[in-house]
Amino acid sequence: MAEFQHNNYIHSATQQPPFLLDTGHIPCMGFEPRQNHSDLETVNEFTERMRMAIEEAKSAIHKTQDDMKRYYNRRRTPAPVFKPGDKVFLDTSDIQTTRPLQKLSH
């Protein structure tokens, strides 16, 4: 039931439920009124509806990615460029040496 609910829920990234994007319809839970099947859609209509749903989901995902990138990069600065011969500080907490004490490893 949890998986069904997760796949039937409108996700924030795609703005559509995964069931709709995967199968082209939202499945019945069993207590909905029966639909009249006299207005069945053609294969071309189904294909066009699925194509439009996937395009909408892709555009929603791109918008979400752009938003996330903008908010992430808001407080980031470019990484410094180091050249051979530049003096840098080195964190030695993960470097193992054969010296008996870490302060003697200099």
C-alpha cells in the first residue's frame, strides 16, 4: 500500500504521479464509480497524451534542477586555482607515517 500511495502521489519534481508517466493513467483504488468505456481513445491519441505528459515532466524536472542549482550556488565561491610551487596548508589527519609521533612527521 505504501508503494502504491508513493506512485500515485503527485511528485514535486515532475508535477505528475509516476503511475501516470509510466502507464498513461492513474489506477483505480476500487471504490471509484465505474467509468463508461464507450469513449475509448485511439492509439494515436494515447501516444500523443503520453508524449505531452513526458514533455511536461521533463520541463518540470529541468525547472527543479535550475532552481536547486541557483540556490546551491548562491553561497558558493569558485575553487582556487593552484599552480606548481604554490604554498598550501595540508590536513594530515588522514595521512599515516612511520614516525612514532605525528609532530615528528614534519
